Amino acid sequence: MQYLTIFYIAMEGLLTVFGLYWGIIIGIGFLQNMTLKETRQNDVHPVPLSVIIPVKNEEKTIGRLLERLNEMDYPKDKLEVIVVEDGSTDKTPEIAKWYSGRFPYIKFFHIENNKEGKAGALNYGVRVSKGELIAFFDADALPEVNYFKKAVMGYMEGNEVQNGFYRLINTEEGWLPTIALLEAEIGKYIALGCEKLSLPVPIFGYNLVISRKMLNRVGLFKKSLAEDIDLWVRLVKLNARPHYFNGMVLIESPSSLRAFIKQRIRWYRGFFDTFVLYRFNFSKRDELHAWLYLSMPLFSAIAFLMYIVAPAAIMLSHHIYGLLMAEGLISNILGMAIGGAAYLYYIYRDKSVSLKGPLSVIYIFVLLFSSFLAILSKILGANISWSVTRKSGYIDSKNYKNTSISLK
């Protein structure tokens, strides 16, 4: 049992160092957010821009996105929207075709025998597109109307790969999307912290803007459970550092716990697959940073074992070390509960939200549990196929501060 205690202390030390690294980045990002200024747009010179939207069974959201793109503050003669549909069994093709017939700059493509999954649809869209700059959206996305102008401003400043931030569009649909606001805010702080420290900003497929020149250089998307993260690693290894820009997109988070866990297992398995696939040069700061980012699911799985499984197992044996581990578990949970409640109250100052702060503990547990299952599936060699997360199309009745998005 003494060796188990030593092992536990060693793992606790690793988790502490890992947490400290990301804690510093998040803290710097938080301070940056407090002084964040709106991106100037009056000097923007529009460039040809292609928007690529891969869709499959998205009848509840695709129309909303295409309506929003028609409202964008960007000249339509410089804009093309490419919808790539792959095997839908609902009314997604009919909806997309209707918009394509109504607006000349919206183009609809149906592909068959696509064996590359979402990556195949994205690559098809890239091949038929003509824009100098390419933006990627998922069907449930809803960008602010000046999103493209902000992206072009960053492009004019020399940033060929950019990622904005996101908020959730369906926070009133249930407790899970409400608490997921915390994760969205932390994601923004990570991006801002990375930008301040000149580290590669993580990119996500639902909020990515990249120049055609850079995409040709790094190569198209590869079939993966996390094709955007795979692209990010290849960009980092090319010394092509992605940047943050202050452009916001609303997206939908699963309100069903089952759908949420299934989505996160797929994401985290994609992270870990990429983690294992590539070799990293730790003497290069950017590659070390990428390795630490990709290892998040691994460290989360370790945390799950350290704080949940191990204490429970040893406590059952009535051993004194189990009490010590249980004390660490309880203090961590209480800290997360108090911190989560205070954080939500501070950020949103809304009683209905802040009262759900303690649920952030459950949310964090779900994230840790999903990471554990993802790592376990890799160890056991279980096959996880890419699948579309079904969207409800729910949209909150209230708007958010600092956004021009109107919720119809």
C-alpha cells in the first residue's frame, strides 16, 4: 500500500504541474478579456471569401444559418456559400436547395460514396470553392453579422489562420447547456492567453478561418474523429501559428446527457488518436504546447482515476490511505463547487444561472468520465465511428451582451 501512496503522490504532482500550466494561461486570458477591445472594421477591404458548410441531417438548423449568412455585413459579390450534403435522410437537401435557388451566391452540392466522413465533405467544398479566404461553419452555427469583416481585418494584418470564440445558443434548454457556458468561457480565456503568450491558438472546425494559400501548404483535412485538431497539429509543426480574433459564433450544445457524453467521447478519442499519431519535438515551444493541449483527455482520465476510482476502491478496504485520498477528493469537489458557483455569479450576475453553479461539479465529473471512457476505448482497441450529433434547433429567447445577433 505504501507504493500505491507514492504512486498517488507522483500522479498528484503531475496533475498539479499540468493544471498550473493551463491555469496560468487561463488566468492571463481572463485578464486579457477584461480589456478586450472591439476589432476595428472601417478599414476592411473585402477579399473573395468562401464559406463551407458540411451537412447531414441538419434540417432543424441549416435554414437558420443560411438566413444569417444572407444578413452578414459583407458584400455578396465577394462571398460564396458552399453547402456540401452527404447522405441526409431528412429535409436538409430540400432546404439547402431552396436557398441555393433563391440566392445566387449559395451553392448546393450532394456527394455520394463518401468514405472520408466529415473530412471528405470539407475537402470537396474546398476543391469547388474559389475564395482567397475560407471560413468553415457547422450547420448549427450562428455567426455575428460582422464576423467576416473581423476575420478579414485579421487576415490583412498577416494572420492566415484564425479562430474566434463561441457562445451557446440553447442555454435555456436545460441544465447541461447552461453549465456548458463555463466551458465556453474557459475556452475563450485559453485562446486569449495563448495569443498573449504567442502560443498557437487551438482551432475548431465550427469557427475556423484560413487562407487558401495556407491550406494548400498544410494540406486538406484528414479522416479523423477530430479532423480540425489534426489540421491544427500539422499547422503547428509547419510553424504556422493560428491566431485569435474577436469574432463570435453561437453554437448548440447537446441538452441530452447521453448525446453529450457520446459527443465528448468522440472528441476526446479524436484528441488522443492525434496525440498518439504524431511525434513532437519538445525543444520547440509550440510543439510542446500542442502536446500538452492534446494530452488534456489523458490527464482528465488520470484525474478521474485519482479522485474517483482509487479513493472509492481503497476506502472499501478501510485503509487509512483511502481516507487521505477521500479528503483530497472532497476538497477538490468543494473547491470546484464554490469556485463554479462564484464564477457563474460573477460572470452572468443572473440568479437563475448562479443557482446552478454547484451543478458545475457534475459537469466536470461528466467531462472526466467521458475522457476516461475515450482513453479506455483506445486501450481496448474499440472502434468509434464519426457520427452527427443530432440538433434540436432550440434557440434562447434572450440575446447576449456585445453581440448584434438577433434571435428570430
